[in-house]
Amino acid sequence: MSAEVGLTSTILEQGRFHLAQYGQLITESVRNPDQEYNWVGTLFAANYWRLRGKAKESVDCLRKAIYYAPVQYKHIGLLALANVFHRSHNSEDALGKPQKNMIVYKCTIIMAAELFQRY
């Protein structure tokens, strides 16, 4: 996977941060001993790895973020994971065969459940 240049301006706030600074902020956030598990920090860590072009590391972070996220926020990690698969030319894993396709299926179920809870 190549680095996702399109994320750079958004995540680094139009040059306000350097990638190394962003990485340091994430490291401090994830290693905070006051929190049981920081799934949001892990989600941001996945974005860091996406900016670096490291799909495997990004997927590892997203798996953890999805696992620890509250049910109403799991779709964020699932969609990011599908995006990483697509950007690394593994779209079949993100959108492909029904027996392999659990990411989009789970995301759809979670989003539907969230809508039913609202109404």
C-alpha cells in the first residue's frame, strides 16, 4: 500500500503538525496508564500507519480499535478497515465474496441496529 496522501492535509491539519509530532501525540495517548484501553487512540494510530503506507500495521491497529470500541462506534473502524483493504488492492477482502465478506456485513448490521435504537 502506498501512503495515503489524501489523508495528510486532513489529519495533519493543513501542515499544523508534522507526521512525527502526530505519531508522538498518539504514542502518549495510547500509553496513558489512566485509561483501561484507548480505542480512539488506536484508531488514530491506524491513520498514522496509513499515512506511512504500512497496511499491516494499520490493520493491526484497526482490529484492536474495532474490538475495544463500544458497539455504536464499531462502524468507524470497520469502514476504515475496508478502506485500507481497498487502498492496498485487496478490495475482494473489503467488498468481495459473501463467505469472505464480514467487514461490510458487520458494518451494515451495526449501522442498522443504531438506526433502530434511535427510532
